[in-house]
Amino acid sequence: MTFKEQILEGIPDQLPAEKPYEIDINHAPKRKAILTPEEEKLALRNALRYFDKKHHNTLIKEFKHELDTYGRIYMYRLRPDYKMYARPIDEYPAQSKQAAAIMLMIQNNLDYAVAQHPHELITYGGNGGVFSNWAQYRLTMKYLAEMNDEQTLVMYSGHPMGLFPSHKEAPRVVVTNGMMIPNYSQPDDWEKFNALGVTQYGQMTAGSYMYIGPQGIVHGTTITVLNGFRKINKTPKGNLFVTSGLGGMSGAQPKAGNIAGCITVCAEVNPKITQVRLDQGWIDEKISDLDALVARVTKAKSEKETISIAYLGNVVDVWKKFDEENIHIDLGSDQTSLHNPWAGGYYPVGLTFEEANDMMANNPELFKEKVQDSLRLHADAINKHTAKGTYFFDYGNAFLLEASRAGADIMASNGIDFKYPSYVQDIMGPMCFDYGFGPFRWVCASGKPEDLEKTDAIACEVLEEIKRHSPKEIQQQMSDNIQWIKGAQANKLVVGSQARILYADAEGRAKIAEAFNQAIAKGDIGTVILGRDHHDVSGTDSPYRETSNIYDGSRFTADMAIHNVIGDSFRGATWVSIHNGGGVGWGEVINGGFGMVLDGSKEASKRLKSMLFWDVNNGISRRSWARNEGAVFAIKRAMEIEPNLKVTLPNLVDDEIIDSL
């Protein structure tokens, strides 16, 4: 069968042959057994409902084996035979160009070069799923191939509920992931209901079909590292940044360190993903011996090199060894997936990778103890370095939160706050988000590298024009972004689709998008898909990351994320998504995203202006109401530009009045 025929087939009438378990693929760890015997039967019933009764006798034994062996029913037999990657948009069988664009993005999320655990449909973060099983994938792709521009596909946590009548201006797809009743958002709730096949963890851009590989975070990481060094009044050259994690998102750190110009040491316990990042050029060298690492870092410091080094081993050992050898760390952080600490997101020191994987599945209580022991040791080692002058920040991965729950020494003297800031509190929030700057991204649906090169040039030209008229408050942001886009081609950031990320504010996003749309209309470039990371100005309510610099008490509310998605949906987004969970954990965040297809039409021009303005200024207005100085400036400027915008501004209270009580 051809690729198009397989897409249109959906769930086949005749079952394909069983597929062998490929040991050279990076697989998800076995999930712990959490279902009761009756719940296991329910999980099997839930899985079999995708198939005609004639297949049930064959599949029930197979699915029971998967549930017993891996803790989930993935339906490996249903994996397609074709190669998984983002094809040029015209290669998809589709009645709707918008639907074809979504198919492209789904396949990009599952590309072996992009996805962390491709056979388990997990894109990044250890559990960030596009779907829960391969039947869902097949059925979704068939629906997208059949849909027209007056239908909307409804996605319930990976399950395609079906096509519903709508209209041309409605989103083509509406996605929810993990939207639990609040009292059922504990980590074990995810384990249970995911094993039952009724919900999934969509991470941020995995279940939103908007992941573009490590590049998706490398720009923000570069800005963070640059501004981190600015904060301590040092240049990156010859100075050291130590962190950990080389997975889907954390893998951006070494590349960002190289772009910033510092020495980066990034620890990773998984040998497969470490080798992948080395092969992709995202790290320069790999070292597995601590003494060799000390010698290499010492040499790099003395020669003021720009270099990224992966240490194949546990980061706790690095922190301890560098303390013993008096290697000064300038910036320190951690980007392991501590939102998922008990199922592969964090590997405890003292165990091999294989021992940890075995223990988390077969002795989860002991594994939890080992993780918490490791977190205490991790924090103690960091504390020794910060006492020597290291600037450490939480990278929004729930490191400080989980360390506090483990009883680590990371609380401030008031017993309420952490002794170290979130990077959003100190860097990204006040320097970027408050002013509306966040991770705008686009994908060239033609698949042509020359289209991406043209869009880079267009974006650069637009930004340089905006910068000439920008106020002094945002000149640094504009300069950083222009420098970034000028170096994007040279830094070889593309993994998977022909995609780019660029931090921009509402004005920049709208003007860049309009310039793209005009270029499409002229035939200079093909279709462009717009999106963003949820880690942005407006899309995410996350008290320990995106909204950690909200100090009016509202950082634990989620109104902004919900309003963001509702507003995007009726202002022209091609698809929208809202998720429980993300980079900081299940039950710890609500985040929303969108995708928008530009086809060169007047309708696309109208939609992009309306939606992008809202998508950014919704968050700026919330940050302004929280009395964030930069956001007050930014929303006042937005109201001057757009007369139909009228936002409630805060009246500031003198401290003396409050203190007099």
C-alpha cells in the first residue's frame, strides 16, 4: 500500500503482522503496576473497543502482555510501516489544507530524530505523549484526511472523539490533554488513568502537535544563559555553566551554551540519548570519567574556550567532584524531568541506568526513597558551590519543588520561599515575558530548506525595521533576537521539520506573520504553520515557572491559560489545545497552545492580526494587574497602538500606608 492509502485505511480491517520489539530504539521505561485486577480488565476492554470483535481473541493476549510487560497498552502491532517524518504538505491525502498541516506536525512530533520514545508515541519529557496508542494515531490521521473546512476534530487526551460540524473560521482541531477533576491530579492518578487508556500527559507541545525538537527551547535557553551571565556581571567567555539532562527539551542546553559562548557541562545518564545528541552536533564532546572531565574543564577555562561537554553519568557526582577539585561554577541549574520523578524523569545517584530502570518498575517505593536521597545530596552539593559564589537557578523543571518535598536544604529563612529563584522570577519573567517577548515559532510546510532560509531573512528584516522605532525598554530584547535569527542557519538548529523559533512580542509576531503571508501570496515561499511554545507570556499558568514572577497571590490560579485558548479559538487559530501538566508536573500547571496555517489569503491575514495580538496581550494585561513594572509599560504601549484595547490598570499603594497598620 502507498503512504496515502495507509493513512486513509485508518484502523485496518485485517490486522497487520506483529512487530518485533526493537532494542536499538530509545524506549520508555516500564511503568509501575498500579491497576487492580478488575481495573486491568477495564483497561483491556478500553483498548479492544477500537477493534472489530473478530480481532478480540487475538489482541487480548497481546494487550495483556503489553500491560504486564510495559505497564501500558501501546498496540505496537499497529505501528505504521512507513517512515515517520514531516512530509511536504502536498504529500498528505487531505480535503483541507489546514488538516494536512496538522498531519504534518503530528508526524514531526513522532519523527525518530525528534521523539524521545517514538514507539511509545512520547515526544519528550519522559511521558509527553502525542497519543496513548497506535490505534488513536491511525484513527486521527484518517479523520484529518477525510475532514473538510466546515468540520472540527475533537481530541480527548489522545482519543479522537470524532468530526463535528462547525464552520470555516472555527478551529479544525480542538485538543485537551489530562484535564482531570482537580482532586484527581496526583502523580499516581496519572499512572492509573493513563494505564486505563482514558487520559494522557500531553506535556506542552507534544500533545499539541507543535514540538520542533530541541530548537524549540534552544533560543529561550540561549537568552537565559546570556542574561544569567549579565545578572552576575560576567561575560560567558571562559566561564562555566553546569546542568543536566539531554532529553527532548534539556538537550538544547549545550547548543545554547555554545551560542552564548560559555563552557557547558551537561550530565546525562542515558547513553543512547547522549550519543544521539553527539551525532546531531548538539554537544561537542562526551566524557565518562570524572578525572578526565576535571582536566578538560580546567583546560577549557585556561584557554577561554567555547565548548559543550556531555558527562555520561550522574550530575550529583559532577557537583561533588567539582567542589572537591575547587572547579568554580559560574552558572548552575538542572533540567532533568522532575515533573516526572518516579517514572524516569530523574535518576538517583549511586545506581546504574539499568538498575534504576529495573527498580522504578519492580520496587517503586524503594526507587522513590533513592530519588529523594539523591535530591538531598544534589541540593547539598549545590549549596557548597553557591557558598563559593555560584549563581544557581531552578530551570522550571520542579527541581526545587521536589527537593523540598524530599526534605533537602533549599528553603529560605522564612520557611516559605526557596533559597534559589526560578529562572522566570529572575530572568525570563522581568526581562522577556513582562514585555511580551516569548517563543514564537514557524514551520515551512513545503519541507524546503530554502523556504526556511527565506523566512529567516524576512523575519530579520522585519525585526530590524521594528528596532529602529522601538523604545529603549526593549532595545536589548530586539538586539538579542536579531543576533539569534542572523546566526540561525550557521548554528544548524533544524531537527525534523524545517522550523524556526524566535522570541518576539505581539508587534513582532504579527508583522513577521503578515510578511510571511504576503510572501506566500506572491509564490515566493510555500505554506507556513505558525505556533509557539506554551512556555510563553500568556499560554501557561504555572506557579513554579511561567507565572512564578506573579506576586499578587494569583499565581496559583489558571484563568489566564483558559482564557488564552478560548480567545485563540474564536480569533482564528487553526487548532487549539489545553493541558493539565507540562514541564513542572501533573497537577502543577495548566497550559494552552495553538497552531495557525498561513496560506497567503486575505482571511489568513485577518486571522493572524486578531489572534496574535490577543495571544500575547492577554498575558501582559494579567502581569500588569499583578503590578509587574515592565508589563504595565507594555500594556500601556499596546493600548496606544490599538484603540479598541482598554485594560484595567493597577493603582499602586505606597508601602508606608501598608506598613502603618
